[in-house]
Amino acid sequence: MSDFLDPGRGPEQGGDFRVSPSFFIAVFGVGFAIAAVGHLVRSRALVAAGVLLVLAATVFLPIAYSLSH
């Protein structure tokens, strides 16, 4: 079990999508925060902007990046 949990022995990354996920995680976090603030102040525009950023980080940006390379 300890060999399975060793982070240095994880799966190798395959395919052409070789990019650090930190940018996508940052956009996701910002979108989540904006949507949360939008819910707190009851602003539909802020909620919509946050949801769009979350969708961009998880769906649209990775697809656009993989199609462009």
C-alpha cells in the first residue's frame, strides 16, 4: 500500500496536453470566489460571471488549449 501512495511513482502523463494545471485551478478558484460573493450580495451578474469562469476553467480553456496545439 505504501508503494501506491508514493507521489514520485504516479502515472506518467501521456498525450500532447503537457501543461501545468495551476492556471486552471487559479481560474476555477477565482470563479468560485466570485460566485460565492455574488450569492452573498444577491447579485445575479456576479453569480453568472463566477459560473462562467468555473466553466471556462474546467471545460472551455482545456479544450481550446488542446485544439490549438
